[in-house]
Amino acid sequence: MVFVGRPALWGLSVGGEKGAKRLLEILRDELDLTMALAGTPDVRDINSSYLTRRPAKILFYMGLSSHSHRVALQPLATKLASLGHEITFFSPIEPTILNANITEFCPDVLKTANDKAIKSAGDANGEEYIYAFAYLMKAKVIAFPSSATQLPADFDVFGFPIESWFTGFYSNSYWYIPDRVFNCFHTIVSFFVYRDYHLNKMESLVKTSFNFEFPPLIELMGKTDLVFLNEHFSAAYSRPLPQNIVPVGGIHVEASEGILPQEIQDFLSDTDQFIYISFGSVIKVSLFPPTVQQYFFDSIKSFQGIKFLWKWEGEVPENFPENILTRSWFPQQDILAHPKCKGFITQGGQMKTLSHSIDELLHNRTYRDSAQEVSKRFRDRPMSALDTAVWWTEYVLRHDTSHLSSLSQDVPTIGNKISLSIVML
């Protein structure tokens, strides 16, 4: 017996018999969807474990990293905390807004090391040794490579399909070497450097500093319970993925009406189009040589009637063009959702010239039409990226995940490499 309650009366009062019938249809459809997502084809399979959420202690660990990495993970931590889980966030990056339900751990020594790593390398990494502690605590592990493009070593470590012959992480600057050969070679070299140099250093660090034994890190990483992939098929190339790899691209994207602070609205009031410029939290254009800065300024100044919002950190030069508004922080998602925003300039990719690229964004409809089509596909999904990540996180908490592992993880590395070479040839 199911008690519907007042909604049936509401449907009856609005549409009479048809309204009440429609209400029951909605209830049935929602029940069907909920049962499907819960993996319960029959109502008799529903028990108390689906109706109650068992709080878990969850550690979000970020090694050396940048602000954008924290941005990608924060919504998941916030959502899980709101559902009653006990969340601890260990990171060198402090949150923009403190959450009373999340315990933050951001030691000064880690922040100092992180700043040095970013300045020297442009980005940072070094979170692999957390697997040793997970082994010690018998904890499950969900990995989240925050970049949309996976590092070459990820293919072998997490059981990704081997497609390095098709898409390489490094640019081939040698015209006489075929791209497939170049990509394959670099993937092989990257893996062995990662396994035999980087991971060995990590293992030595843990054993020297904490003095406990654990299996090789490459073995522990191969047993990762789940991998969240920061991409979505609508904006990526088609490829098969093992069951333990779940795309959650867009996990940080929130609904926005494009409403901007009054100061920004005033700056844009006399134009019907603007372009947003941001090179992220690592690259600071204010530190570029003056000649490079001037190249940007001259290009932007040439577009009269077009305004630019530029995320700029550091001292603003006196020769800054008047059609640019600079701030150290902008509400990026609201800006990109604004109807007047016609383009986004950021790091990545190659440009003929900045002026040419801006002109293409403004006048070539192909870019706008393509972005709108990708946006429709990106938003057309049964659950939001955040809800997907939450569901899979709790799935890992509820179940043993050995059935999700890719069979390729059990194939010796040399076997994978031989197969890769044959494919390449």
C-alpha cells in the first residue's frame, strides 16, 4: 500500500480527474527512475539500506595543487557534508568560503611547499603517497585527476584503454617522425619514468618519514576503487571506458542567470558584447615581459566598441587599454553565462595572432553555433555531474568494487606495451 497524501488532492483541485491521474503518473515515473538509479527492478528489493544513509568519514586529499583543482572538488565535498558525511579536507589551498560542516586542514608547511612547486613547475602534483596511508587504514580510494586531459601514465595505472597512438599528451615538433610513432614512444617513456623514478621517490619518502611497510605504489594505485574523470563525452572524443572510470565533467558548474555585480554591469552598459580573459590561478600575465604584455594591449585596444573583462593579478600598468576592466577575481560562471559574453580567452591551444582569434570569435558564427550545440549535449543527462559523483561515491561506500576493475590492470605492463607497439605498426 502506498499513501500519496495531499498531492492527490492538489491534482484533483487543479485539473479534476485528469489532474489527479496526471499526479499519479508523475509519482509512478519518479518511482521508476529512482528504482532504476538504485538498481532495484522490483519493489520487493527495496530495503532499509536504500532508505537510510550511513554517514562515513571521508578525507579529501589534495597534494601539491593549484586553486582550480580545489574548485573542481569543492562542490562534491560540500554536497557530501550536507548529506551527513563527516568530511575532512586536507589541501594547500584554503577554501574561498568556509563550510561549518567541513573540517579544513591546511598546514603552513604544505602551503609554502605548494607555492614553490607552482612557481618552479607552473603546476604541481605529488599525491601518490596517500595510497600508502589508505593501505595502512584499510580505506577505499577514489581518484580524481582534475585535468580533462589525462597524463600518459594514467593509461596504465588506472586501466584506461590504450589510445596514445591516436592522441598524444606532447606536441610533436619533428616533421620527420609520424605522430603515431611519437605519441606511442612518449607514452611508453612517460610510464617507465613515472613508475621507476617518480613513484620510487614517493615510496622512499614515506618509508623514511613514517617507517611502515606497504606494497609498491604502482600496485596500490592499480587497485583504486573508482576514478572520476573530469570530462564529458559531449566535449571529448569517443572512447570505451572501464566500469571503474566515471566521467563527471562539469561537477563544479552551477546554474547561473548571468547576473553580474553592479560595477561590472556599469562598465558593460554601453556595449552589447564583451570578451572574458583569464589564464587561471597559476599564470600571472603581470609577470610577463613588457613586450609580451604590450602585444596583448595593442591587440585588445584595436577592438573599439568591444569591452574586455580581464582577471589580472598584480600591479596594473599605466598603459592599460581603457576598454579593459581588471580585477583579481571575477564571478566566472556568471560572466560566461551573460548574454553579452561572446568569447573566453584562456591558456591552452594555439593562435595565429590574438587579433585574428578575437575577430574570429566575434564574427565567425561557427564558434557560437558549435558551443551552443555542445552545451545542449552537455546538459542533456539523467543526473547532474555532481549528483552522479555523489551517487558513485556512496556506491563505493556500500559495495566491494573489485567487479568494476579493468581486466587490463592484470596484464603485465610489458604485455600492454607490446600490444601498443603492434597497434602502432
